[in-house]
Amino acid sequence: MRSFLFILLGVISLNVFSQRQKLAVIDSLVRELPHQKNDTATARMYKVISEKYSSSDPAKAKLYASKGLALTTKMKWSKGIAAFNTLAGNLYSDAGKYDSAMICHQKAFKLSEKINDKYNMASALNNMGVVCQRLSKSTEAIDFYFRSLKIGEEINNNSLVALGYNNISAVFSSENNFEKALTYSFKALKIRKDENNTQGMADVLCGIASIYLHLKDSAKAGNFYRQSLALYSQTDDKYGIATVYSFISVLYNKDYANRLKYALLSRQLWEGLNPLYITAITNTGNIGVAYLEIARDKSFRPSVYDKNIPPDKKNQLFKAETYLTEAIALSKTTNDINNEAYFTGVLAELQEQQGDYKNAYFNFRKYEQVQDSLYSQENKNKIAAIESKREIDMKNIELQNKELELDNRRKQLFLLLGGIVFLMLTGGLLYRQVRIRKKTNAALLQLNTELDEANKVKAKFFGILSHDLRSPVASLITFLQLQKLQPGLLSQEQILERENKISNSAHSLLETMETMLLWSKGQMEQFKPSIKEVAVNDLFGYLHQFFKNIESVTLTFTCADNLKVKSDEDYLHTIMQNLTANAINALRQTPDARIEWCAWQENDKLFLSVTDNGPGVKAEHLKALYDDTAESGSKQGLGLHIIRDLSKAIHCSVTVEHKTTGTQFVLSI
């Protein structure tokens, strides 16, 4: 282990030296830009500078890629435009902006296909596969990789073939098919060694190490990681170095001090490179996993010299939650479904440790659902089907089997027929949608016409209403002012005549107001009661205050202390006010008139009653209380209509009991 630590320290010092060399090369290229004599050379210089900056300064890499794209677009140079779209796509992909990355790679593929540039077609397909893989779309990713591999084999480009093998291996590894993953990785490694491609060998060795890490073979994993790290250091690939540090940290397992040391070292590198890179996010989540394992490990005793590990379980869990939450948030930002699901599952375990069982259950269910969708047997079957299809295609090319060619033609025919049927169905659906849209538009036009008519009727209604209200009120005011200013001006006969006219106007005003109230009552469907707890004494207090000026009737209230009801206070006010007003009207000719309100509770129901000692009420006058179709007017009891509708809205029943003298209304809530 000590020799391995020396290698890491050597790598750090080499990185500083190689980074200075790299910056010096970039600076010299930038200085050469103004001296280029033609646009093609300038564009190529932009490409080299952008590639050099891609691992150390993504912002500058993007700037020079944009300049190159603008220049090649101006030149109408298709191959150059495709190349800079590829550069931009890779930069977007590394930043977690996968939608933008996919658009750039698709443009690069179409341009390369248009000029029959097979190499860049394969490169674009491979890049699209990388985007799909980072979005956990394994079946789509492996399809792109096999298409890229096929083109690489057609043009005998070993670099493309090795790249395809390595990426296919990564998909099989993500699906836990490690046997096939190793098969493709070692094929890629052989080609990279034959090419003496240092960067390519480093990538493949890192992938092989990760497979052995999944297989829990720490010795082999550590060996391959060391080889990969040494090669990444030669090429000053900071992305590769940060990736290896992240994976090496996992090898330390229960050696939590070193595990966190190298995970945090990797995080420090990623912060300067690209914190949204998929491996950077994974490393952040793994730091949270390490803190969770420390908190759960009862045998672990933190050293006082290790400042990375808090001494108490509470702070260890807090650290774990901080890093896990950050990893989940970054995964959501980059649409990394796989990491989001995995670290959500780990967060559920952490919440269980904290006693937050509700959120733990919720997050664990979320983790299981995503895992089932990503790693379902159906998904594995699709990947196997894609690989099988490639093998069959290769055998078809090798054997030139006429029977298989004929079968392929039949398949093409069926696909063509299916396409024709699909187009016909699509056409039919489009035609149906057009007809439905026409009908909908016609219905909307009709509704708009009816709405316009309704608005006109409403405006006319209010115009007539205001005119009808104004005339009797104006007459009443005129008469009162005349009487006040010149009381002796009119004779007794004129006064009686005026009073008759005012009486008729008042009756007209009453009818008009009742019409307006009846119309407004029809709008009650738009209102909803607000149920809350109301003290009965407050209801009685409201009635006492409202009718305190009525001297001809004695109002009494009887209620047990602290009696409360759950209902809408305003609805109850209106119901009780109308019942009291009706009782007062019924007692106009009754001497010693009395009205009594009582409240009591039986079981889970509350009862309110109002009793008067008047002459009673006729049955036909009570029809409006129970019949929605009953007529309403000045003599038919608009108040009973209101009482009926409001009671129904708050689920209150109203009953009437006829006494020897008087009437009793009982509200049951």
C-alpha cells in the first residue's frame, strides 16, 4: 500500500509540471492565431486550442469551439461545422447538458452523412451513445455503439473499433453482465496496445478496474487502477486522474480515513474541472455513503488526528446527508436517473438511522421503482437482442447466405407494408383530429355567442332594475323633503293622495328588490361554505344586537355554557336572522309578543330552536321551505327560500312544529 501512495504523490507533482507545459503550448497556439493566412488554418487552430482547454478550462474550450463553429459556418465548410458541433456536444455532455449535447451530435452526424464522412459518422454515433448512457438509456446507448462499431469495422479503423468495444463493455457492466463486459474490454485493450495509444489504454484499464471492483476483486481492481493512473498522468488527463482517485477511494472499504482522503482529493479536482461531470457526482454521493457506513459501524473509532471524520454519530449522519442530498440534486440537474435513484436509496437508509421512517419508506419506494425500470428483465432482453442482432448481421456478411438475404427482404417488405399501414392510420387520425377540431371550434363559437347574449341580457336587466328602483325611491325622498321644508303647503287630501302614491311606489320597490334578491339567490351555486367552530353564545349575541331596536317584541336566549357548533358562521347568521324577522312579522298584532331562542345538544347533534307566541303559520306558506319549485314573491316567503338553500348548503335540517299558540322552527346540525 505504501508504494501505491508514493505513486499518487508522484502523480500530483507530475501533474503540476505537465500542466505548466500544457499551458505553455496553448499560449503559443493562441499567439499564432493572428498570423494564420487563411480561414481553414485558423479553424484548425481553433479546434486544437479548444481540445487542449477541454480538460482544464471548459469555459475557454467552449469559447474557441464557438469561434471555430462561426468561422466554418461562414465558410460553409461542412466537415468543419461537423467537427465543431462534435466539440460543442462533448463540452455540453461533460457539463450535464445532455439535450444540447444530443442536438450537436445529431447535427454532426447528419453533416457527416451528407458528405459520406464515415469516420465522423461513427464518432457522432458513439457520442450519442455516451449521452444516452449518461441518461441511463442503456438500450439506446448500446444501439448507437453497435452502429458506430459496424462503421469502424467497415472502414477498418481500429481506433473506432476499440472505442466501440470499450463503450459496449461499459453498458454491459452497468447491467451487471460482467463476463461480457470483460470480454469487450480486453478486445479494446489489445487494439489500444497494438496502436500504442496511451490515452486509450488508460481509459480501457480504468474500465477493467471498475469491473473487477464490482466483482469485489480488490487486488485486480487496484492493479488496473494503478496502471491507468500512471498512463493518465503521462497525458495530463485531469478527468482521468480525478476518476481514478474516486474509484481508488472505494477500494479502501473500511479504511475510512484513506477512503475519505482520496474521495475528497477527487472532489477537489472535480471542483476545478467540472462538478457536473457524471463521475464527479458519483464521487460526491460516495463520500456520503462513506460517512453513512462510518455512522453504522459500531466497531469504528475515529482518530483525533483525522479532521475529515466527526467523532459523534449525529455529525457523521449530518455529513452523509449533506453529500447525498448534493449528489441527488446534481443528478436531477443533469438528468442522471441512475445516480439519482441509487443515492435516493442510500438516503432512505440514512433516514432510517435518523428515525425518519416516513421519508425513508418514501425514498426507498422511489429507488425500487427506478431500479425496476432501469434494470428490468425486459431491458436486459433488449440489450441482448441488440447484441444478437449484431452477431447475426456479421454472420450474414461473412456467409452471404441467400436464404437469410431473402428473409431480410421479406422483413423489409413487412416493414414497408407496416410503414404504409402506419402512414394510413396516421393520416386517418389526422383527418379525424381536423374534424374534431372543426366541431370543437363550432361549439366554442356557439358558446361564445350565447355568452355574449347572456351578458347583453344581464346588462339590460341591471339597466331596467336601476330605473325601477330609482323612480319610487326618488318619489319617497321628494315627498319627505317637501314635508320637512314646507309641512303646511299640501292639503289633507293632497297628503293622502301623495301617501297612496308613495305606498304604491314602495310596494313596487319591494317587488323589484325581491326580484333582484331572487336572481342573486340563483347564483348561490358559486359560493361554498367555510366550516369552522362557532360559539352559540356569539350567534345569539349577533341576533340580540341586530334586533335591539325592536321594542314591540321581547327576545330571550337560552344556551348552556361553552356550547359550540361546527358550521359556516355567516350562513347561520342569515338563517337565524330570517327566522327571527319572520317571527317578528307574525307577532305584529299579538299583545305581549315574545320570541325565545334555545340551544341544546343530544348525542353528536346540536339543536337550535326559535319559538314565538303568535297566531301560527299556514301550511301553504311553508311550502317554500321544502319545495325547490315553490313560487317566491312578497307573499310567498322569499326568506324561506333563502333559509332552505342556505340550510342545504351547510347540511342543516329545518323542521316546523305547530304549538297551541305560536310556531317553533328547529335547526338540527
